[in-house]
Amino acid sequence: MKRNIYILSLIAILLLFVSPDLIAQRMGHGGGGGRGGGGMNRSSINGGSFQSRDRPSSSNMSGSSYKSNSNINRNNASSSYNKGNYNNASNSYNKGNYNKSNINNNNINSNNRNYNNVNVNNVNVNRNVTVNAHYSSGYYNGYHGYHPYYYHPYTPYHYGAYWHPVGFFMAAMVTTAVMVSVANQSYYYNQGVYYTQVSGGYTVVPAPVNVTVVSLPNDMVAVKNNDVTYYYFGGTFYTKSSKGYTVVVAPIGAIVSTIPEGATEQEIDGQKYVVYNNTYFQPFLQNGQNMYQIVAMD
């Protein structure tokens, strides 16, 4: 009996020296099977084996390190998305589709301007002028009406270095020029070309009707039209008198083979005419040669 009491007393004394923290730790381990199971899951995620003493370390890796990696991956994904896919997509849209659309639109507009407003081959469509029916039924050199229309491209005839088209400007007048006048207006005349004085020099003008000059260049040609002989040079017709050559209005029905530089083509009622100084030349073919006949317009 005394021995049993002695043993119980010894056990009680030993229990007093046991650390409460150790008891709590051991009891926590024993009663936290579910939490221990949780530790195993986290260890398994991190790739380690189940060890209860490593739980705090596993917890740190799962909590801090994992979250840090998650942030890094998330940032990288955002950065890759923003800089790579999103920006590139935006750049592709702006530089590819948007700019190409502008280029295509510009081309379409440019084509519209070229075909609708800008003249192709210097041809203007003139809807304000029509062929005069009265003159078109007349007789010219015994031929009834105008010669049949036959289009051939306008090719300017070049007389030489001495000849200049209307609008040409030069700073000094040539010494061979002579002064002529008509209707109280003075002109400088030189080899079939007429000039007026302007600020800083001289400019070429159309031959004034009724002005008379002493001579014409050797390139002039005689044109007969209804028993009247005209002299043609540089798009201008003259009649000859004792005083020289007088500029006249271009005779309707007259036929020439050349038109000088400075003329334009105009389309009227589907046919193309060459216009020079308000004179209309209709192209046609005569004995296989390209010719022009002067026609009247309204």
C-alpha cells in the first residue's frame, strides 16, 4: 500500500516538470489530423513529402512564395498581353487596316478626280457648244457639207525657233520686230507672231483681226475656199492686198493640214475637235492624209 502511494507521488512530481508548451504542441499534433492532412496537401503541391514539423516552412512557401510567383506571372501575362498582343494588334490595325483604307480611299478619290475633272489627253468635254447646222449643210469648194468626221490625234506643228505660241513671255523684244497697229492698239510683229508689252517684258497674243503686215514667213500656205485664196500661217488666215497681208476671221469650210502648238482638243456631241484661238477644226481623212476643216459652232 505504501509502495503504491510512493509511485503515485513520484508520477505527480514528474508531471509538474513537464513543459505545458510541449503538451500543447503534442496535443495539437494529435488532435489536428484534419490540419495535418491540410499540411500534407500543401506539401504535395510544393512537391515535398508529408512532415508535420515542416508545416510552417511549407506554409511560407505556399503563402508568400506562391503569391509572389502568382504576381510575377500575372504581371508578365499582363505585360505580354498589353505590349505584345494588344499593342501589336493596335499597331496592326492602325498601320495596316486604317492606313491601307486611307490609301485606298485616296486612290479612289484620285481616280475619280483624274477621270472626271482632269482631262485625259488634253480633251475637254464642252457641253456649251454645238455644231451650227446651217453651215454644216453649205457647199465648200463644190463639196456639199463638211467632210465626214474622222478622228486622228492632234499633233502640234512646230514652225521653228522664231515662232512662239500665245501666252509666251520674253523679257526683251527681238531687233527684227516691227510696230503695227489696228483699232488704236499697237503690237510688235515678228515672223508671224504678235506681241504686246506687259510689265517686265512682252507676251504673245492672238493675231488681231484686220491688222496688216508687209510679209509672212516662208512656211505660209495658200488655202483656196469657195473661189477665195487665203494664206495660212500659225493658225491664222490672211488675205493679200497691195499693202500686204491682212488678218481675217478663219473662213468656214477651209481645209488645212497643220495646227500649231497651243491648241486643245474638245469633245462636242461625242466628237473631238481641235480648238485654236476660238477656231474649231474638225479632223477628217482626205486621200489617206490627216486633215482639218474649219467648222462653225453655236
